Amino acid sequence: MTEQLAFKSGSGTGVAGGNTDAPLRGSAEAMALALRDGSTTSETLIRATLDRIARDDGEVHSFLSVDASAAIEAARAADRALSAGDDKGPLHGIPFAIKDIYDVEGQSTSCQSHIQSGHMADRDSAVVERLRAAGAILIGKLDTFEFALGGPSPDLPFPIARNPWKPGHESGGSSSGSAAAIGAGFVPLAPGTCTTGSIRGPAAWCGAVGLKPTFGRVSRRGVFPLAPSLDHCGPLARSVHDAAVALQVMAGHDPADPGSLDQPVPDYLTDLEKGVAGHTIGVPRDFFGSQATLDSDTRAAISRAEGLLRDAGATIVGVELPEYRLFAAAARIIMAAEAFAIHRENLRSRLHEYGNIAARRFAIGAGIGAADYIDARQLGARLRATVDNLFGSCDMMLTAISLSTAPPVASTSRPGVWPLQASPWNLTGHPAIAVPMGLAENGLPVSVQLVGPRWSEAAILRAARTLERTSGWAEVFLPFEPKDTRS
């Protein structure tokens, strides 16, 4: 028998209340308010987080490791600091978790691969360092695909993150554990990485907000690379506000990352509620081509988002982009070539230690010649310029992230069934955000994507907040209990 996951509406942002899970069900924003009005403590939040993970993650498999003692110790320190008037900001005392390709001092960075066995980080990655400095409390490390590329790999001795709304369905990847942990309500913040869509895709399938910033906005120091010219770091979060707060902390120039760009970081919260009145939002027509069809729920979500943005004062216009397949082809070639360059020595000497999926995907890069790589980079530059020019006629774009909601786990072993379509904005470097719009007929989250000019994170966050507020998603109570992992 197939059973649906239960969810409640109307209390998704609350922290206090009779429900013992209440601290976990809310956003970081709500947790921060509760900490400051004295209705909870960081230690209470962290202990409840740990209890919930221990109770429920056996079906979701979002976490690879949890450091409970360190988290509780950090929470006690956060409570003492807050009592003494030392408030580090809106993430002070708030739990977060991190994808296991980010370094955490004294912990293994497994990248979910035998190749990394025994690797211990001697320093926090830049993102972890900045979040901790802002008072956030690390709970543990999260599931990913092998080296953020391989795919769900049953031949490896690592858990495979499942969709918390229906554990028989995919969570997406490669920030699979990050999205699943947000979707399950374990933590309100879980930074991921994005090379061809690995923040926004999983976020869309698991009902999280996922923000890929402009290329160069967030430091990648201490993150195992996949394809350096496409790699981005960014937040997955419970709400748009949480994503904005996280980006505020994570963003900024870092000379230790060769791809980091020295651009001013605006205040992402000041105008978050300002809305979209007066903005022009472009909707690409036939972007995915005749071979790719959006399912009815995704089409309905796009149409509804258009209506909500129009009602909020935006002008919706059709725009023309080069076909999606051109963006995707260039991104695939660049990623394959750069990933092979990073792994080529291990592929020659330790091929048998890779999982089957990763080994096949990395091997593709061996057949890409210099001319093919240069052609792909040049095509990417032309497409980037085309998109830059398009933003002369609109302030941002609204488009799909995926052709459908999350597919069943068993189906993804067949070619052509991975319906995420998010790579164009990694290729061009433009900021893009996944925004949940509700639940589809099958009970799974359905999302849309907003894309803006480079360095326009503040604008797309405002538009995303408008959709979140008017769609009602912010009031959806997070899922559980999963009753049947086949559902």
C-alpha cells in the first residue's frame, strides 16, 4: 500500500508551542526570534535537532556523520555569549549542516569516495569558517554524490539520501543530503555546491530554497573541486529569509580562491520585503526544445508564479534564449574535461576504488581534446554575452529547474530520466534561486527558478520572497511521518 506523507499548513514558521518538534519545524529566522525572546535556548534547539536526526534520518539518510558533543558544547557557549550581550547576529546559536566536500577542521572530507579514505582536514573551509564566526553551530556532514559527480551509488558503502516527502523518490544531487536535511526539517541551513545545478535541483525536488550566487561571490576555499570554471558555493535553506541571511555571511572576496571576485556585498535583508513592483520579468519560451516536455505540475507552477508576480506589480514578458541544449552541451564538455584533469592520476592508478558511476563519468573527460574544450569555453562566453544582453530588456527571468517533480529512485538507472535542467546558469555565472511553489498532485514539491544579472542576488531574493509569501509555501509544515519507503 502506498501512503502519503502527512503535512500541516498554517504553522510552518513557528518555534514555540506544544509540539516537541516545534524548534525544528521553523526557519532560522523564527529560531533566532525565539532565542532572543527567551522562549528557547540554543542548547534546546541543538538537542532537539540531534534527537530528531537520530529518530528520523534512518529513512532519509541525509547525514554521513553527526558530532553531537561538539554541537552541544558550542550551543552552551552560544547561550552564555547571548546572555552576556555578545550577539553575533541572526545565525547565533542556529544549527546548520554541511555537504561532505567542504573541509571541517579535524574531520574527514570523504567526498563519499574510497579515494578520500583517511583524509582529515586541518582547517575549516571558508564557508564553514564564516558561518561559525557568525555563531552558527555545525551539527554534522551531509550526503553527496561521489566527488559531487557520481550519482546515487549502491556499490559504495555510503548512504543514499532519499526524498523526505517520499523516500522512494530521488532527492537530487549532488547536494542531496543538504536538500534532504532541509526538506525533512532537520536543520534550517545546509550549504551545498553547484557545478551544473547541484544546489537548485535538489532544493526543487525536496522543497528547499536553493541559491546559486554569481560566480565568484562565495569563496570555494576548502571545497573539493569538480570543475573550477563552473563550481559555485551557496546556501540551501528553509526560507528565502534564511537564504539571504546565509548569503550575507558566506559572501565576500577571498584571495585564497582564484575564482573569487572582489565585488561589494550589499545588505540582502534591507529590501527583502520590497517586492517586485515596477520590475520586468522575462519568461523564456520553448527554451528546453521539442525533445523536453515540462510535466503538467511544472507548467502550472510556472503559470502560477507568473500570475503572482504580475499581481505583485511586475510586468511579465516573453523572451528568447538560445536553446537549452547549447548551454548544456558546453557545460558537459567543460565539466568532463576539468573533472578528468583533477582526477586523472587517481583514475590511472586507483580506478577500481571509484564507484561505477563516477568512474564512467570521469572517464568521459579522457576523450575530450583541447580543441573541444576551447570550443566549449568559447561557446560558453558567447552564451554568457547573449544572456547579459537579454537583461537589457528585463530585470530577471522566470523558468523551470526540472522537467518534473522528483522521479522514483528505481527509474534513474535508465538513460534520459534525470530531468533536472539547471546547468545554463553555472555556465554563464548568473545568480539563480529555486523557490518552492507548493505540492504537486503526487505529493512532491514543485518549484520554479528566478535568474538575474550578475551580482543581482538582492533582486532575485526579493522576487523569491514575493513568491514564497504569496504562494503559501512558507506556511507548509514540513513532512513526516514517512510510512512506506516505496511511496
